[in-house]
Amino acid sequence: MRKTIQPLLGIGMLMCLFFSCTSEKQEEVQLTSKNPLLQEWQGPYGGVPAFDKMQLKDLQGAIEEGMAMKLKEIDIIANNSDAPTFENTIIPMEKSGAALDRAFTYYGIWRSNVSSPELREIAKALAPKISDYSSKIKQNEKLFKRIKAVYEASQKEPLEDEAQRIVELIYTGFVMDGADLDAEKKKQYAAIDKKLSSLYNSFSNNVLADEENYVVYLKKDQLSGLPESFVKSAAKTAEEKGHAGEYAITNTRSSMEPFLMYSDERDLRKQVWTNYIKRGDNRDEHDNNKIIAEILQLRNERVALLGYDNYATWRLQNRMAKTPENAMDLMEKVWVASTARVKEEVADMQKVADQRGDKITIEPWDYRYYAEKVRKAKYDLDSDEVKQYLQLEKLREAMFFVAGELFNFQFRALEEGKVPVFHEDVRVWEVSDKTSGDVIGLWYLDPYARKGKRSGAWATTYRSFTSYEGKKIVLASNNSNFIKPAPGEVSLVSWSDAETFFHEFGHALHFLSANVKYPTSNSGVRDYTEFQSQLLERWLSTDKVINGFLTHQKTGEPMPKSLVKKIEAAASFNQGFNTTEYLASALMDMKYHTVDPTGIDPVKFEKETLTALGMPKEIVMRHRSTQFGHVFSGEGYAAAYYGYLWADVLTSDAAEVFANAPKGFYDKEVADKLVKYLFAPRNAIDPAKAYKLFRGRDARIEALMRDRGFPTK
């Protein structure tokens, strides 16, 4: 379970619902535009984003002009007098909006990687306009009539497999978005979407404001327990913020987690923890409670127009889980085991605290700190010792090695200036097939935290693979928030952060290995799309990675077998905490979207719901409601955060196939099936069918329970 979001998918991917394009008419329109953000990408690799020419003054005009271009293209498709066919309706839709896609690529970078107060004002102005634009497409009656005709014809005389799949995806998407409603209900639907778009933008801005505005500055006598590498990075961050001689603990997960794990200063742990969990809930101008209540109410009103009892039922109809009940059933089964494990973990921690004479009762800001003490006592495993072998650059090399073994990919670093980048921290690699030498794509890496960059880790594409009008290579990106090392130092990360790094690279490999014809085939199924990335985490702990790449930062020696055994023995350690904090968020998400939200008070509802579930008092949700960007800064994970667990069932089940293979996790035959059925098809095959082709059966929950050390009965 990682923390990606929106992951995967920025606003550009949201617009991909309405697909990409280039008709002759569009090319004429493009040539008349002088906006640099709309221009065709030039240079090597089929053209690359002109990040060196990005200027914020061009953004709003580019989005507005690009939307106008796309709407003209849609009108041409909708008003075609010929009988609707796949070739004259679906293909032109797939081609439409190329200029707008380029503008959204830049917009996504500004919003996620290099945000600013000026950008947020532009985003605020654009949100309702983008909503209006998308409504004009979703509610274009002539367009939908043609789509419906192609769909109905395909039900009688099926098209080739991928074409049939995308016709069904497009048709279902339009119906779910109200294309079949009467005129009055369509008007209401569009008005709700417009309101929601502004609320999502405000929610995100409020969380980012609280992350930027709450910083704890430490003096030298307040550093007890903190690792040297963390102290150096904190000093550098403080200096950058105008506090030379102090040490900055920023209000982000990458800073908060290690501080809570190592700091001996309990009062400061509480302060840092409180700042973090109170994001969006400080009862000030950045408070998100009223926004959440309004979002929930509007979502419910919108799906009611379509005849659904609640938002979750509407959302899950085209997901693997199919119904909220199925998702809840899985979560509740695991919840019982995870909360029972928390009681055991708390008892172990309290015992350690008592033995130390600390005279405290375990509180949420103590959990990571005393869990680390238990880890040392129970497994003689020191997380800081492990970090000495987890160098960011060596981990990147390990990921490249795994990609070479499983996918036959080769990575070659591009010299600085070969392609433009949007920040000096970003580096780029060329990806090719080791056997043929054919270039597959580029991989961009933006690894470090900075002001204006949203927290967490995510993957995205600037261009996805398609072949229906000539092969277009992939431009993929991984983005993280590792703490930038002080000059002359190496970047060391935790085991959890190393897993996250592999996880996000798994998304990139999913992009890079695509072998599909059409843009729509690159869309995702939310409770399946995390599976491939979660599975890639498993290669971090393989012998070839440990022995070849996990080397000590100073001695260069590989991680000793004795330490590896400790890590393996502690593999299911703290799973009560990890699983429960995640599940609390996932269960809250589903509860929010299956109740009548009229008059809801999010803080009260959160507290009452968690109490009813039996939430341990020593843990809080991984993402409290007021900072739950997965769910309230857009709709990608709304009523779908359970998807990480659903995908983890697939992950655990699939991992056992490798574990039991003759050559283990590097078994060529299993790897070939993995790529063929689970990576290359993207969404061109129904996920349930794809998994059966790989596994020979549906996934089972028992493997997940074994992985986490939970009872299987």
C-alpha cells in the first residue's frame, strides 16, 4: 500500500477521458495558434515537452484555446452526415485534442511539481471553465447518438477485441456521466460538475497551504535521537527557509515520519504530529470541513439524477469490485485481523516504555518511536542501520536491473541539455529494448521535495504508447519527495521509502511496456491499476537486488546476510499499524459515499464512524478527511481508496507464482506471462480476464493474510 494519488493521474489524464487527436481540420487550427504551450513538440524521440519554454503567463490562454480547438473537432465528428462507424466516429475521437493534451501536460507539471500562489489563482479561474468544457462533450447529444449507434452495432457484430473494448469503455463512460439524461437533468448535472471542480481545487490548495505554512524549527539541543543524515538535511532546509543555524521539520510525510520514529523529544513529536494530522482542519481560511460536506452533498445529488442510491454504487459499477458490498466485505475481513494485531503491538510498545521508565501511555505520536524500539528489541533491527544500505542512486540502479531482467529494458542516461526539463533536479534516461535496440521511451525522474511540490509520490505520462497511426514512444515520469541530501552527502532512505520508489517505478514500467493501439486502452481501472506497481515492490527484497545494489554508503560493502535475515524476520512487523491506518481511510471513504450526506459534519462523522469501527486510539487514519486528497481533490479515488487493498490481494497471489517458480522472481517464463497479460495490455483487456490468463484462476485473499502475518481462517 503506497501513497500515490492522483496519482498516477494528473489533470491531463482526467481529460484523456475525452481522448486525443489530429484531424486535418485540427492541424489547420493548430498552425494558427502562437501559444508555445500548444505547439507540437519538437526535437528527438518523436518530440518532447518544451519544459524550457514554459511560462506561466501562457497557461490560461493555452488551456482555453486548446479546449476551443477540441470542441471544434468534436462538433465535426458529431455533425458528420455519414452513418456512424468505428472509423468515422471512434477513431476521430481518439485523435482529437492533441494540442490540448500538450497544454495539460504543462498544467500538470505546474500543479504537482512547481506550484505557486500565481498558479493557484490561474487554476481557480480555470476549474469551472474546464468543467464547462467537459460537460459540453459529455452532453453533446449528436455525439452520443453516434457513439451509441456504434456501440449497439458492435453488440450485434463485434469488432476486433481492442476496438470492441474501447467502444464499450467510451459508451459506458458517457452513460455514467449523464449522456442519456433529459435536457433538464443534463443541465443540473453540468452545474454540479462545475461547482465540484472549484471545490476540488480549493481543497487541494488548502492542504498545500497548511503543508507550507506549518514548519517546526529546532535548536541544536533538540536533536536527540535523530540520525546524522536527517539532521544535515533539516539544517539545509532551514537555511533555505531563512533560518540558518536551526533545523526545519516540514509538514510533509517525508519529514514527519522519520522525526516521529527517531526523536527523543516527546513534546516535539506531538507538535509535529499535530501539525500533520490537522492539515485542512485548523478552523481558519484553509479549513476543508465545509468543502467536504458540500462535495459529498453534490456528489450524491449528481448520481441521484442517474437513479443511483449513493455515489459508491455508481462509482463501482465498472470496477473489479463491482459493488460497495464486495469492497466492504474484503476490508472488514482484514480489519478484524489488523486491529487485533494493533493491540499486540501496543502491548509490546507499552512494555518497552515501562522498562525504560518513561512513565507514559502510548499515544499516536509515540507509535513510530516505540515501534522502532520494539523492532530493535525483538529483531535486533535498527532502521537507521538499514538506511545506510539504501542509497537512492543505488536503488535506481537496482530498479533498472529488475526492468532489464523482467522486461528486457535498458536505460541510458541522457546528457544534460539533451532534452528540456522543468527543474534542475530532474534527470532523464532513454529506455530501449536490450535485444533489438529499439527505443521504447524516456523516463524522467524528479526525486526531491521542495516548496510548491505536492507531497507523496506519483507517476505520470507526458505521452502514452499507441500504434493505430504509427508507433508513438512513451514519455514517463516518476516523482518523489525524498529529502535532498546536503552537499557532498548521499541520499539515504528508509526501507518503506525504498518500497515506494520501486512501487512508483512499477507504474512507469506499466506505461513503458504498453502494447496497445488506441489512447483509451491506456486508461485505468482504479482497483486494478495499483496492482502492477505493488507487485514490483517485491523485487526490492530479492537476493539479486540485495547482494548487487544494497551497499553501505561508506564502505561499499553489500548488506550482510545477518541484516537481511533480520529484515526478513521482521517483514510482517508493525503490519497492525500499517494496515489499520490505511484501512481506516479506505473504510471512511466508503462510509462517506454510502450514507445520506445531508447536514454532515465531517469531523463528527469521522470520529463517530471510527469509534463504531473500533479504531484503536493509538492510531489515526493515514489520511484524515480534511487532507484526503485522493478522495476530495478530485474523483480518481473517491469511493475507490479500497483499491489499494484489492490490488494487494492480486499482488500477494501473483507473488506466490514467482516464489514457487523454478527460478523464483527472475523466472523467465513467468516474467514473460507477467508482461504479456498484466503489463502490456493496459486496459485493452478486462482486468479480471487478464489476471485469469496469468494465474489460471481468480486471486484469493489467503496469500495477502499470509504476507501480513494474519490468521488465514
